Amino acid sequence: MLDPSTSSGKRTDLLRVTYAEMAGAQPEGLWFGPGRVNLIGEHTDYNDGFVLPFALEKKAVVAAGRREDDLLVMYSLELQERVEIPLSGLAPGTGGWSGYLAGVVWALQMSGHPVGSATLVLSSDVPLGAGLSSSAAIECAVVAAMCDLYHLDIEPMDRAKIARLAENSYVGAPTGLLDQAASTLCQEDSGFFLDCRSLEGVHVPLPMAEQGFEMLVLDTKTPHSHVDGEYGARRQSCEEAAAILGIPALRDITDLDDALSRLEDDVMRKRVRHVVTENSRTLEAYEVARDGRLADLAPLLDASHASMRDDYEITVDTVDLAVDTARGAGALGARMTGGGFGGCIIALCHTGDGEGIAQQIAEAFAAAGHRTPEWFTATPAPGAGRLA
Ligand code: ADP
Ligand code: MG
């Protein structure tokens, strides 16, 4: 069997062949949803704050077409697994990986959109569970496919909300809108600055190559443990602090010192300080990018990492080692990206430096007895749509 990751041409060929075998016809089209990296704005989304992601060239692709019967037939090239569900049998909480596809069809139905049956053959080169949002990539690809197949005129932000509904209510993962908004709305060579309260977003140029930069994305391959509990604890701490301060969300703090003086718990104070300073760093990153000063992102990335390490306490040894080594090896700035306790780091580098920096991180990992990391350099890519 062809390795789906070998090249995008081979991958689309394989999708078409597999689709034809399953449906007895050519697909009506191919649609994609990209993975994403969060440039800055970590754990700010559920505090009604700001995030600034960009989409990756790594993406989920679905070959899709309508069917005569009432079935949803789904296949993953990576898992080599086929799942079939009657449309009338869609029920939240069912279906492992296929829930990310079936959930979208269910969420479209729940939102009042008339969708019918489909064959959906999936292949994705977004690494699973690395914090690059392989789940939203699938959901947003399927939303794009179903909208075109069934001629649904749904605004991009509403598409993102439907994808999120699938993840929250069908799969059962309580995430914010960041991943789906990024995968749906991002544009080439741009970041998407999103206000998670108003859901207003602005595209901001990130012409990294033009300015002599590249972004290294390195997966530390750290196994996650106790992540759900830690995430829940952080959220709870933020909600409690907001309640004590008498504000709807930590986003509403205008005087940090005053807020901190009104909180008694040391840990809670640290959590609040991260959220408030991260929000202002994200706003500043937006302004820096808007003004075309990409080098000035570097100190913001560094400060964000320090805040996640010392105040929010969501980094781990591998992640800190990767960030420190990246800086020592010539990265301009670096931070962990994603929810924490492992996952990926990003490092802003001069063009051509990313590979050497990654090699040095790999050596440091080997010396420390950690797993071998994986990496690539990222260019901001477009959001979900039709591929062919
Ligand atoms: P992340 O979004 O950070 O990658 P999640 O846990 O949210 O991690 O989503 C990962 C899940 O998405 C996987 O466990 C799997 O169910 C599904 N998934 C991702 N890629 C594929 C794929 N190529 N084929 C089938 N399922 C996939
Ligand atoms: Mg996910």
C-alpha cells in the first residue's frame, strides 16, 4: 500500500482509488481542512480572551460524494478502517475516530441544515494528538465537503461553530472555538487574530519568508498523562478567580495589581497573572504583525513560554529543554504551543536555520534519554475548502 504521507499527489491518487473501490464511482470532489499552530494566546480562549493561530500546510483531505441510500460510509487511510452508520442512527457519544466525521453530519442536522448520505474517505498528514489539531482538520474538511455536496450556504464562522458542536457534543471533547475557527478561517501567509468573546476575527499578515524568517514546529513526542484533570483544574481556577473578582471572565481585568491584591490564594494569583499577561502579549503580537515587525514577535514568544512555565505551570521537562535548546541554537524566540504537558514547541528562526536548530534539540533529547522529536518548518496556509 502507498504511504499516504509520501506526497500530496500520491495521497490524492490513493484517496480517489480507495473512494472508487468503496463507492463504485469517482468522488464528486476532494476537500481539505488544515491543522493549525497557535502563534500566541494560550489558555486565553476560555477566559474570553485573544488567540492568534495560523493554519498549516499539513491537512486532512476527504474524497467525498453523495449516496443513493441513507448511509454515511467513512474510511480512514491511516487507520485502514471502515465505519458505516445510517443517517437516522447518528447519536452523540458513538464512534471513536469516525465520530469526528459523523459528528459534523449530526451537527449540520442539529443546526437545521438538510444534509443527506455520503461516502467520506479520509487521509490526513496532521500528526494525531500532537496539539496541531488533527481533529479540527477532519471536522472542517467534512463541513466544507458537506456544504458543497448539499449546496449549503453557511458563513465561515458558522461552519467553525458547527465543527465545534461536533467535537463538543458528538465526540464529547470540551474545547473552545480556537481550533475550528483557525482551520476554517485562516488565510495564506496570515495569522487569524480572534477575540474569543465577540468572535470577531482579523487576518494579520505573517509574511515570514519575505522577511527572512521561518517557523520551526517541533513535536516533543511527550506522552500525555493526567492532562484532562490539569486542564479542568486550570479552567476551574480561572472561573473561581473571576467569581471572586465579580467579573464575567478574566478578560475583564483592567488592573492586574489590584486584581492580584484581592485574591488570597497564591496558585490562583499565578493563574490569573498568566491569563492577563498572555492576553496583552497576544494583543501586542497582533499589533507587531500588523505593523510588519515580525522580529518583534520573538520576545513575546519567550515571555509567553516563561509565563506558561512559571505561572500557569503547564510545561514539562521535554518542552522546556526544547525551548531552551532552540534559543541557545540561534532561534530568535520560542515557546510551547497548545494546551501543554507535552505537545509541540514553535521557534521563530532565520530562514534556513530551523533544521540545524531541530537537530540540536534532537541531540539534547538523546542525551537526556527522551524520545526522538519530529519537526517541520511551517508556512501559514489557507483555511478549509475544496482541493479538487
Ligand atoms: P489533536 O486534535 O491535537 O491532534 P485530538 O485528540 O483532539 O488531538 O484528536 C485526535 C483524534 O482525531 C484521533 O484520536 C483520531 O480519533 C482522530 N484522527 C486524527 N487523524 C485521523 C486519521 N487520519 N484517521 C482517523 N482518525 C483520525
Ligand atoms: Mg483536537
